[in-house]
Amino acid sequence: MRVLIDTCVLYPTVMREMVLGAARRGAFSPFWSERILEEWARAARKLGPAGEAQARSEIALVSAGFPNAKTSVPNGAFSHLWLPDEDDIHVLAAAITASADAIMTLNAKDFPRQTLADEGVTRVDPDGFLYDLWLQDAQVIEDTASEVLAQARTLSGEAWEMRPLLKKARLPRCAKALA
């Protein structure tokens, strides 16, 4: 499955690491555009200059880890598209350009299912998507979650447990499944 990942899934860290960890294990093929990556860096500015610098480093690592994930949207090629928030049209255009089967986003209201279906794309939320992957192949998600948990413990210096970490990351179904 080919999935275009929206900015709101790439930033924050735990959600991104869960989603991309599953992709690294071959569960699906991720895609994004340069604009989506730039939105990630701009969103991290809220944490100050160090936040943006860290985001740009993470973007470089993610880009190197998935060299075929970036899709280029030709200027003006998708001027016929419509979404409730016109700032999100580039996400749909990137999905179409990447021949994506789905757009992964938390932003359901701005990506109406029927509008996406008209373009041959579905909308998935990260928690439901990861939960469905867990149902198909629990080991992929369990291994990913174990790595993410270990990384969270190392980086934060806190004794995170799986369920609270994933719930905080807005992945409650995964949290319950893996607890």
C-alpha cells in the first residue's frame, strides 16, 4: 500500500516513529512532498530555534532513510482540486502524484472521504492504520513499538511504559492492543 503522510503525522515524534517504523519493516510505502516536510520544520519553530534545527536534522534522516518517498507536485497541475481548507490541496495533489492509495492524517474534517474517493484516494488515521497492521501482523507493530519505547526512555530519561507513551502520542487503540 502506498500512503501519503500528512505533516500532522510526521510531527510529533512518537507518532512518526511508530508509522515510519512500520514502513521500515515493509508494512507499507510512505510518501510526502517537499512542502509537507517544510511544514514540519515550520511547526517545530514553536519550540524555538533549536526545535526547527532538530526538525531539519530529523527531516534529513527520514529523507535519507526513505530516498524514494519524496514526490514532486507539478505547479498548477491540480488546480481543479477542491478541499474545505485550500491549504491542504497540496496534500491531495501529492497523493495523486505519488499514486498513493491513502492519505494518512489526523485532519479528518479537511479531507472528506467522498472528495478523496473521487480522486481514487482514501483517508486513514495513524492509530486505526497501525491497529489494522497489528491485526494483520502483530510482530511488525510490536517490534516497532518496542524500539520506539526504548528510544523514548533513552531520549527522555524517563521510565515510560508502552500504554501511556502511545496514548500520549494519540495512538490509543495501539496502546490498548500492545498493553
